[in-house]
Amino acid sequence: MVAQKNIVLVGFMGTGKSSVGKIVAETTGRKLVEMDALIEKQEGMMISAIFAGKGEKYFRDKERKVVQELSAKCGLVISTGGGVVLNAENIADFKKNGIVICLSATPETIFERVKNETHRPLLKTKDPLAKIKELLGVRAPFYARADVTITTDGKKIEQIADEVVQAAR
Ligand code: S3P
């Protein structure tokens, strides 16, 4: 049997990577790996505590190691953290063995989805919408490196998952 390629979901915080990833894993018979949850397990700390106690650089180095581990495997749906694209080597590694699909949304949609959540260290600011716009501006060229981009505004999770499955065929 030919090894199944990985389906790698990238995209900004609040674009639905985790919820979509669950459905895509179920419908394609792949194992789901949540990168942030894996990092939390390996470190024994929440992401927010890693950022606060050890700093963003430590987190990014750890994230890089996990990308190296996961991109050596196959048959996975990998739901990444929103900043994984910032290191071009991460995307290059994922592409060797899989398709990289970016979920996108407008800053306003993202703000509506994340405004009542408290676990994202980068959005713990006075004006999260402004921060979202700023980060999206900086990151746009990095997200553009994905193989495929799927917009998620106004769509149900099931529809987005379906589009991901079609794109990965
Ligand atoms: C981050 C996104 C988070 C998490 C960390 C950094 C980012 O993941 O990895 O807080 O830089 O955009 P989600 O995209 O799952 O929220």
C-alpha cells in the first residue's frame, strides 16, 4: 500500500484548524495530531505558561523540533499553531511529505471567534482586533506559501472540512 500523505492545516489563530482537523481526520481515516497539545504534553506546561515563563523563542524552537518529528511520519492530519509558518523550513518540511492547506478568515471574523477566549498569549492585549490586523499583515506572505488556501468566513465547519478533503485528493 502507498503511504498516505499528511494533511497539514496552517492558518491564523481562530481560523478553525482544530475543529476542521478533527473532521478531516475522521473522514479520511488519518490520525489527528494537534501540535500545540503535543507541545503542552511534552513540556508539561500550557502554551501561555511557556510564552510567559520561557519566552516566544523557546516556544518557536520547540515547535520547530515537533515539525521535524511529525514531517518524518505519514498518514496524519496535523493541526498547527498559527505561527508555524514563520519559519520557512517548517513549511518546506511539511511539503516533503504532505499537502499544506491554509485556512483563512478576515480579521473581523477571527476577532468574533476568539474574543471570549483567554488562552492565546499573543492576543492578550488592550486591542486584540488591532493586534490581529497587525499580525495578519506581517504574516500574509508566510501563509501564502501554503499549497492551497481555503476561506472560512461564513462557512460551517463541515463545509470547510469537505473542501480540505477535496483539496487533498
Ligand atoms: C500562535 C498560535 C497559537 C499557539 C501560540 C502562538 C501564533 O495556536 O501556537 O499561542 O503565533 O499565531 P492557535 O493558532 O491554535 O491558536
